[in-house]
Amino acid sequence: MGRQIWTCVWTAAFAIVLTAAVSGVWTGLLLANLASTPAVPWAAAVMAVVLGAAWWLIGGWGPAGSREKRRTLLRGAAPSSRLFAWAMIAGLCWIVFLAGFWVVVHQLVAAPSNPLPDLSKIPPTTIVISFIMASLSGAVSEEAGFRGYFQGALERSGAGLGTVAISALVMMPEHALSQGFVWPTVAFYLLVDFMLGGLAYLTKSIVPGIVVHALGLIVFFMFVWPTDKDRPQIAFATAGVWFWSEAGLAVVFALFAGLALLRLAKVARATPASREN
């Protein structure tokens, strides 16, 4: 029991340090890039090398015994094609739901939006490439640290499905540091982390979560968060057709995601190999 508790503690600390380090490196590279040669997005290329090196260090580096232990902790092996397909369907439906949830709630509640820098003087190519790399670096670091090392350790300790909630709660302070402790933001990130944690729990792999996480960030970076400043505040009494269409779309895709998750769970139960990484 003592060893299990220690493993959960150090993997949680590792996840926090990993995500903070990757975020710090990417931020530094991007700022240097924009200050020197904004028309040439070299920071993304350098960050790709950094991510590759980090993945190798935490999942494939060292002698045979150490390497196997790191691979078990990382959970970076891809699941079966059926598991991956259903995980993607559930995740993509959840992204649509989350976009609708964010838009609807931020029209009803005066909550801070996700802070984005002024992009008006940055070349479009640099913006797109930077958003893609920001999405990849955030997805890889969070999935590897929290859903791989930490949640995997929780699952092996016998915590069961509760590991998804524990992992999401441990991540919450990091989200709050940049977004604030306001209930719409807290609810949004809990919904994000519950879904990603559920995918890792059912597939025993962080690969589907990395893909879904990165795609979700790209959608929000490019289409949702940039329009927050132009989104009007309304009340239920003044809500129009467009608002109710957005709310209805969010509900429908939440149901689709739930059905896909149920199917994913059924496929996982019928795939014994999915229970081991």
C-alpha cells in the first residue's frame, strides 16, 4: 500500500512538472520567434524536436528493464483499431458538445474568456502553424503526464473508474492558474478532463486522447476562443433562435458522445488485450 501511494504521489508531481515545463519551453520559443522573425515559424520545428525527445525520454529511454517500466507508465502503445475508432467518435462528438457548451454558457454568464494574444500583426501562416504546435504540445504533455503516468498509476492501485475524477481534480489547479476559478471555466475543464480520462481508462492508451485533445485545442484556438470578445451577453428571456439552436446542438452531441462511450466500453470489455498496455 505504501509503495502504491508513493507511486501515485510522484507520478502526480511528475505530471505537473512535465506539463509546466513543456508549456514554458513552448512559450519561450514562440515569444522568441515572434520577436525575431514572425514570418518564419521556426519555433514549431524546434518544439517538434523537443516533444520527440521528451517522448523518448519518458517512454523509451534506458536499459531494457527501465525502458519497459517507462512504457508501462506512459501507456503510449496504440489500442486496437476498433477501440481507437470508437474513442475517436466519442471524442469528436464531445468536442462539438464542448464548443456548444462554451458558447452557450459564456452568453449567459459573464466569465473571462481564454486569453489569446493580439494576432493582428502576425502572418496567418505563422498563426496556423503555431496553433497546431500549441495544440500538439499541450495534448502530448497532458496526456503523457496525467492520463499516462498518473492515471495509470491510480488504475493499477485499484481505484477503478474513480481514477478519472481524481486525475481531473488534480489537474484543475493548473487550469485555474491561467483561466481563473469561475464556475463556467471549472465546469468546462472538468468536462474536458472527464472525457479524456474516460478514453484513457477504457482503451488503456493515451494515443486516442492525444489525437482528440489536439483536435479539440485546434478547434478552440482557431474558431471558438477568438470570437469570445464579440459574443454578446443575453438572458433566457431574450434568447433567440440561434442561441437555442446552439444549445440544442450541444445536447444532441453530448448524447451522441455518451452512446459512443457506451459502445467503446462494450468493445473494451470484449477485447482482453485492451486491459493491458
